Amino acid sequence: MRVITGIARGRRLEPLEGEDVRPTTDRVKEAIFSVIQFETEGRRFLDLFAGSGQMGIEAISRGAKEACFVDSSKKSVAAIKRNLKSTKFELQSKVFQMDFHSFLAMNQDEFDIVFLDPPYKTGLLQEALESVVECVKDTGVIIAENPLDEELAESYGEFMLDRKYRYGKIKVSIYRHKDFLQ
């Protein structure tokens, strides 16, 4: 696992070990950032269910002003902190060890880009999509990664499905505010 491009290009990131972990592949990560390539610089990125933090780190490397990493796992938060230290991105980052419900309940910030990749087929993605729309700017984008056979709604709050992409057995869904669909 590595940073694909930007100021930390090529930097290796520490992956999480274990059967319950499924990091976003470099292929899918590169495709996602290709979709939002002109929307990242100077923006605020929320990496909910952050795992090792690779998506938020990629965003900072590509010019995001700040990334917020949220994961309930102590092991994940430790890996995020080590990866932030190795990329020297600690100052542009906020790390929270808590479940997404607690984070969204206490959060006062708005984000430009939100990335969601919770454990598959648990219902967490659908729950998170319903809740996270409250902290996304109208001009923002929500990106959800899930398996092909897991259904998502066409809209969550004011955010509508804009596009879907398929990468093998993985689906990436892009949601935008109804007033800003491309």
C-alpha cells in the first residue's frame, strides 16, 4: 500500500493486518481520485471508517487542506497515527477513535469530500449515508465503496446518486447535492 501521487508520492503506508480488514486497492483508490481530481485541493476530507488512513492521506498528498480520520478500532487509530507521522501530515490531520454515530453527533464541521468504506454487508454504510449528509457542504461529494451485491438508495437527504463505477466485485457510488449534479 502506497501513496499514489502528490507530495508524498511513493511513500509506503503501513497496512492493517487481519481477516476483518479489507483496504481499498490502489486501483480503486486511483480511480476515485481521478473522479475528484479537481475537487481535492484546498478542501476538507472526511475519512469515515478510516482503517489505515490511506484515503485521507492520499487526499492530503494531493493538496487537501485537512483530513479527518474516524475509526472505532484502537489498532486502526494507531496505524493512522504511524502513517501520518511517516508522511509528515500530522498538522493537516485530526484523528478520532470513536464510532461514526458518536463522531457525527459531536462534529461541528462541514466537509467537502466524504469517503465511506465500512465493513461490508453490515448495514453501516446505509446508516452512515443517512447521517453524514448533515456535515457535507452543498458543493461537496460523498463517495461510498461497497460490494456489487449491496444496494444503496438513489438519494440520502439532499444528496443524489450521480454516478456508479464498477471495479471487479467492488462498486463506488458518487453522491452530490441535488443542486450541484454534474
